[in-house]
Amino acid sequence: MIPAYNGGAALRECLASLAAHRHQFTEWIVVNDASTDDSIQFAEEFGARVIQAPVRKGPANARNLGALAATGDILLFLDADVRIHDDTIPRILQRFQDDADLTALFGSYDTNPAPLGLVSEYRNLLHSFVHHTGKSNASTFWSGCGAIRRELFLANGGFDVTFLVVEDIELGMRLVRQQLRVVLDPSIQVQHLKRWTLPTMINTDIHSRGIPWAKLILSSGRMPNDLNLSWSNRLSVALALLLTLSTGLFVAGFVLGTSAQLMWPGLLALLMMFAAIAAINMPFYRFLADRRSFKFASASMVLHLLYLFCCATAMTIAVGSYCWSLAMGKADREPVVSAIPPGE
């Protein structure tokens, strides 16, 4: 199942990679989420089944529609901007065949993203690193390349369509709460084709994904020590806030000319916070240097500091919003809203 909204050239590459491995799966379904471009014609050209969503409701609804139309026992969800490898689908099928108790699993971006510039390559390698160092027994789900038994997907209501983003994370958390097994297998890989810019990265980390994810954590009361929520990442985010305060102290001392009182203590604190962040994240920076170069890793450190600050900003906003909701008596989570009719 591939939800598509204005997929562009990336959708064509995604479908081309699937077409080259057509013998590995029984059917492929592209759900057109009311696109305004003509990229959906790529699906028709490749012979994929196309389902038209009458109005745009987001990827959760599109994936649910695809799941309802599917006939296979295993549902494989793919984003429209990934390219599968030769062994992506065989590895997924093997895991389900070997483990009858497995409910769902997801893979990772590979360590060789399309060369689309510093921001895109840093961002895609960050995602790859997080999944490659995550726990096998997962606490969430990822629909960029994730598979689930259709019967259990439908029985649990599918994706909650009230989530326009992080719907896959919410589904995974819901499955785990019901003692159903979700597994991360980083050997199952896809290549990411998305082109990131600095504005889209900042918007994603704060508005499009950061705040909704933080609100989901707060409403569920669960923050597992895994993936982006590992203790090392949490500490890095806290240090990023302190780094910002230290920078402000140093700048204030420089501008006001009160070096002894503000500037030098601020500079010392700034250097200490930077060194602590670098030490905690050294495995990631080494990973970047190994995959690209020392120069690339050095430049990526600046982007990583920005990423950590955006995460801190998103959590701060989410906590403030959640506390306000508590005060107003509106913090209770609404029931799952699905595109899947009862009894399906």
C-alpha cells in the first residue's frame, strides 16, 4: 500500500523499484489522496491498482483504504518516496514465516541515501542511524517501510485518521499496549528519495512532527527508552537548551561589556555544553564520517544542534499546550477514529 499525494518523480522511482520485483508480491495498491498533479498516472502506467480518495484526508485514511481493498495476509506499507532493495520484501516475508507470533515489523532507510545535498543526506542518515541502533523489540511502528498481519491490523482499527502525522507511531504504541509484538529489523532497508531543505527540516521537527509526537507521548504517559526517545537523545535535547542559554549569556556579556560577570562564564558554559553534546553523539558523528567524510560530519554537527534545539522547542510547546488542556479539562485522548467500518 502506497499513499500518494503529489508524488512527483519520487513516486515514479518508487513504483519502478517495485515493478522490478513484481514477482515478490501478489498485489500493489496506490491510494491517490486527492492529488492535484498528474503523478498518479505513473501508477497506472506501471499497472498498479489505483484507489481514488474523494477528498484529501491524509496518509492514515489512505493507508486504511488500501488495507481494506487488499486481499493478502501481510500488508506492506511504503512511503511514496522510497526505493526498495532486491531483498526488502523477501526479508519481510521470511520474518513472518519464521515467527507466527509476530504482529508487525518495520525496517530502516539504508546508509546510502540519494545524494541530494548536505541537509537531505544528513537527515536521511540520521533516520537510518536511529533505526540501526534501536531496540529489536520495538515500542512503535514505521509506515515508511512497515508490514503487519492484515487480520490484526483490521481487528485493531487500523490507523487513527485524526492523526495527520505520527499516525504510524500511534498505531505501534497501541499495538504494544495490547501485548502484540512489533519488531524493528534494520536489515530490511529502503533508500529514501526525499529532498530536504533547511526550512522543511525545521518545520518538520517543530510543527509537522515534533509537537504532535510530543503531545502523543504526554497523552499516553509513555516515553520508552528507544529510538529518538533514548536517554542519550533526551539528554542531548536538554543540553541543547542549556547551550542556547549559555550562548545568550555570552552574547549579553559581549554586548553589554560586562565580560567578567557574563561573557567569560557564558563562554565557558557554552564550550562545556557543546563538548558534552559532541561526546554523547560521537557514535553518530563517526557514522556520518564513515558513510561520507569528516568534512560532512563536521558540517552535520551544526545541523544536528539545530535539530536538537527544534526538538526542545517542540517539547516545550507541547508541554505548555498539554498543561493548558489539563487546566481546561480537555486532556483526555479521544477514541481511535478509523476509516475501517466496524466488523471488517
